[in-house]
Amino acid sequence: MAFLVQKYGGTSVATPERIRAVAEWIARTRAEGNRLVVVVSAMGHTTDELLKLASQVNANPPYREVDMLLSTGERISMALLSMALAAESVPAVSLTGSQSGIITDGHHRRARILRITGNRIQEALDRGQVVIVAGFQGVSEAKEITTLGRGGSDTTAVGLAIALKADVCEIYTDVDGVYSADPRLVREAHFLPQISYDLMCELAQRGAGVLHSRCVYLSRKFGMPLRVLNSLGLPDRRPEGTRVGPPPPGERRTKMESGKITAVTADSGRVFCQVTLQRPSLLGTVWDALAEMGVTPLVPVFGGMEMSFFIGEEWRAECQHRFNQLQIDGFVKSFRIDSGLAPLSVLGENVTQDPRLLSRVFEVLARENIEASRGVMTGLAITVAVPTPRVDDGVKALHQELMGS
């Protein structure tokens, strides 16, 4: 018997048929003696459709009202899944983020969890119910509905698992687990049955869509075991998935300082920013502006009066507005935001300790006539900027050359 927090993404609950399949799997898991809290995302592309709807009535809608609108997507999923569980004779109750006691700061569309009380969840568990929680949302201390931004449902699930002292947090998605590259792009991608928190953090931040980096950072901070599993074969196939966390006890380690390449990934959903400051001492002003917006820049590079980095496409308009204001105020001399460049990364233990690897990356890309620039070696990753239309070609070429089939 175990206490599980499970999260089902938008593809997992995209249709009534899939919702019923998830409900049957939950029923089987509960019948094995497990206690369950289940977090759900909005169905399919509901969030994108709601954002499109908002833009049709206001090109720049107030963030508070956007949160009110977007929070309805997960509420639909939670209610439907609870109904499907009732059809399976499983006692269940659906709760919103606020009903679940998910308390956040007051930043709309990018809120951070401050604490989780979980009183109503615990009471429902004590009654023998499965608790279905709307992901991606919470409530501020001022009683305002907030949403958590990208990766919000993953973060909700991990946060609940930590607060409720679950044994494991299971993230159900549309792939079998974590691979050395996107298996839909690279047919020879290797399945990874286990990966460390640190490598998963780097992978998630650099474009691997399986998990969001926020939930992995949170898992690592509190030592919460994570598993990534495929929901699309449910309930007929029991998924194995990828375990995220420390290596199993007794795992054999060899070649202590050798670099082991684990994955190649890219993120075509990011845009390149280059900012020229009026003077070097103003770097902190620009960095503070990004922090206030809730933007986490990828692979920042600083040099003299110039700084460059990648940001998510969703932050493009707000960064454009903020940089314009900084230019008017005399902090920024010039800036550009370029959607034609995307980050391409090679990741693994000790890869940055091999000085030859960066040159190999450039050689492979040059052989494919892919122009690469701004090579950066940080942590467990080597990242270069490549033209966005060629980013998939770059992933395939590097995976084949560095990892083989």
C-alpha cells in the first residue's frame, strides 16, 4: 500500500474516452490498496483556446481576468474525471486549487506557491475518497484566483506530494518516459529508465517537454521521488516509465571523471534576446526587470555592455515593452529580440569537462550546413544557438554523431 499523487496532462484527459480510461486505471490502482490524490490539466488544447478567446475581446486583457478564465479549464477536467470515477463506483471528490489550500503569491499568470494547507484533501482521504485537484491554479493571500504559468500542473502535483507526504509523485504524459531525444523526432532515441534530478532539471529547462523544470527543482529540493509514465496505453498496459531521483542503491559507477552524454535537446519555443547597456554597471537593472516579470533566462552571456539570453516565446511581448521603457529611461542603449534563433543542447555528466566536445558540436553542425553560434558550457550542458528552422536537423545530427543508434 502506498500514498500516490498522480498528475494527468492535457493529452491524457483530452477526450471523454481517455478520461474514462484514466478513471479505470485509477480504480485499479485504488483497488490495490493505494491512497490517491490526482491532479489534472485542462483537456487537450483548452488553455490555448481560452487564450485565443480572450484575445478576441481584448488584445491586452487584464492578467487577473485571464487567470479567472484559464482556471476554468482544469475545473472542467476535474469534474469530468470525478464523474467518470463515480461510474466506476469509486468514491471521489473534485477540488479547485483554492479549495485544496494551495496558497500563492499575488503575481497573476506566474504565481509561485507559498504553502499548501491541504486540510480538505486530508479529510477526503480519511473518508476513503480519491481526491481530484485542478492543477495550474491556486489562491493568493488576498483571496484572488491565480495561475502558476508554464508547468503549473506538474508543479501543483509535486507541491501536493511534498505537503501531504506522499510516497511518490507520478506524472502521466503521452510518451513512455524520458528519452535521449524526442522519440517523435529521433527514432533511434534511447529510453532512460532512470535519470538524476540535476540532469532532468537541465533537460527540462532546455526543451524536453516531458517535465517542467519548476517541478523538478521542487522535487530535488525536498527529495520527492518522481516517475514519468505513459497514460495512452491505460488501462490495459501497466507503464514502467522513468524514475527521476538519486541512482538506485548499489548502482555501479565507472570512469569517475569521464563525460557521459545522456541527451540532445532543443527548444524552438524560445527566442533570442541581445541587450546593449548604456554602461556595464546597469546590468543588474535589466536583470531585476526580468525577475520582476517572472522570466527565467536560459544560458545568459555577459560581456562588457552586452548581455544575451533566451526567453520563452510567451514573454516576448512583455519583454519588448519593458526593454522599450528601459531604453526610454536611459538604461538600455539598444536591444533586439530574434525569433530566428533557438537553443540546441548536449547534456550529460561531466560533458563540460571535455574541451573537445564543444568543437565536435560545431563540426557536426557545420557538416550539416547548420550555422551555430554562441557556444556556452554551463553545468551539465553545452548549448549553442542555431537557426530555428534547422533546430530539428541539428538534434538528429548530434544524436547520431555523439550517441549513435
